[in-house]
Amino acid sequence: FNSTQTVSSLSSNYSIVLADAGVLYKSSAAVTVTVDDVLEVGQQVDFIQMSSQEADQITFIQGSGVTLSSRNGNLKTAGLYAGATIKCVALGVYVLIGDLAA
């Protein structure tokens, strides 16, 4: 993606789409992001939790046919200003990296 990211807000549950590659999503609400197999290898989507409320974490789940892995199996943002990146590393294989919690 270009050096300047598109920044969008996320306020409800969402499934990523190919057009999200390179986008930065900010969320102040509890949302669940479904990682479907839509990105090309090497593409990524970024997220930032903009709320200090634990209940407003961003939760990531794998869609059908997707393997989603993260360190220690953590799939939620950790708190205020926690960042997370979904990276496609192989066909149908995605890694979630960032400031994550259980």
C-alpha cells in the first residue's frame, strides 16, 4: 500500500474485504472482525482500539477456510491505543500481531 493509509472508523461487527488492504481502522466500540480469505499474500489491515474500556476491545475471529494465528492465541486488543495488524502470510493463512490480550 501507499505510505499514506486510509483511516476509517469501525463501530459494528465487520468482515474484511480485499479493498481493506492497507486501511487503518479505529474503533471505540466492542466489535468483532471476521478474517475471511480475501487478502493477497503480503497484504495487511491495521486496527487501533480508541477506548479505554475493556468491554470495547476489538475481537478477531477466523472466517471459513482461514487459519488465524497469534502469539499465545490472543485474539483481542489489549486496551486504549492497542494496535493490531492482520497480515496474510500465505494463501488462507493469516497472522494477527500487535498489542493483544486473551
